[in-house]
Amino acid sequence: MSQQSIPSMADMMAQGKQPEVLFWVGCAGSFDDRAKKITKAFARILLQAGVNVAILGKEESCTGDPAKRAGNEFLFQMQAMTNIEVLNGYEIKKIVTTCPHCFNTLKNEYPALGGNYEVMHHTQYLKELLESGKLKIEGGKLKGKRITFHDPCYLGRANGEYEAPRKLIETIEAEFVEMRRCKSKGLCCGAGGAQMFKEPEKGNKDINIERTEEALETQPEIIAAACPFCNTMMSDGVKNKEKEGSIKVLDLAELVEMAGDLSS
């Protein structure tokens, strides 16, 4: 990361300040080596755009999404209540996150437990920054690159957001090619069904291989993702097809940073 860094809420509060937005990093963005690169890319963009942002740091814990999806409602509520107590204590109003699973849980599951916030996925927030002029892409280093996009289930079907990621690809002036199954008919990469955390059940083909084959049909140079779980599953699929030398799997935050050369 650049010399600048995003302050913690504790440090910001100690100075009597309040952030415009809280960046919810998430477990993948904090601990997974590949997802950390996405976190850093998005953080650099926020700083470049002059966004008044903070993170919870060590006070952030898992949203409880994996526990809830696995059927452990009690554990989910324990994790959620701990986070809500911290968020409400800091009087957080707006949250942005690079993980659709965190996005969906914070946005749709937390209100019933007393956690009411404006929650945005990072593709929505990046689109907002570009449209407001706070963020400018100059150089268009990915202009004409052939890119396909894999819709994350919890961003797309679960929350109806299909436009923001495509708008970002349009902004970087790439050659965008849709997969056969996309938007509301997009195929899950398998991670949301916990295939990322365990060996798959016996069958004819792993679901992420099926999805990767659909992506490869578009003959892309880049497969764009907007979820750390999807990124892992699609990257594994590309490796399985021995195409990692010619096809990159990149998050939209990384693409926006690369296109505008915002990393300096």
C-alpha cells in the first residue's frame, strides 16, 4: 500500500472525527492472501479519491454469514450482535464492502437484530465515485481488453445488482463479452454452496469447472469477478484448464486501479 493508510474507527473517534463511510474488510479480505490484494487495491482507490474512510481493524469479526448459511442461527446471532454493538457504538451510518456475502448479510440480515445501515457493495461505490467525479480513470490501460464478467450470486440474484459491475467495465473501455448464462440466469461458481471450504460431492464435474468453461467460451483475456470467493473458484478453474498463463481472474477494484494507473 502507499504511505497513506486507512485509520481505525478507534483512532478516528479518539480525534473526535467521524468517517463518511466504514470499509468492512471481511474475513477473506483480511486473511486470504489473494483477497488481501483486492482489499489493498480498493483501499488505494479510496485514498486516491480522497474518501473520508475508516476500518474497524481488530474490532471487526465475521458477519456470521457462513454460520447462518450452514444452519447455525444461534452462532450467527451471537456474531451479528457483537458486530452490531460495535457499529452502533461508533454510530456508523454507511458501510462499503468488497464481499457480496458480507454485503448481503449486513444489508438484509442485520436490520432485524437492530443493525440499520446504508450498505454498499464496492462496485456500487466505485460507480458512484466515478459518476461524482471524485475518481477519474485516465490512461485507459485496459482499453480494448476482452473481458467477461461472472455475476456473484449474493450481488446479482440476491440483491438485483447487475448494472454497477458492467458500468465499471464500460468505463475502463474494455471489450465486454457476456457469458451464455449471466445476470439473473448466471451460474453459481459453487463457493456460496460451501464448495470452497470442503471437497465436492461425487459427480461428473465440479461446478466451478463448469462455470470456468462457460467463461472460456467467450475467449477472454480477463475474467472479472466482484467477490473474493468467486475469484478463488474461477482462479482454480482457470488453473485446472492450464490457462493461468494467458487468462487473468481479477476483481473489478483491481481493474479500475489498473485502468487508471491509480496505484502511485
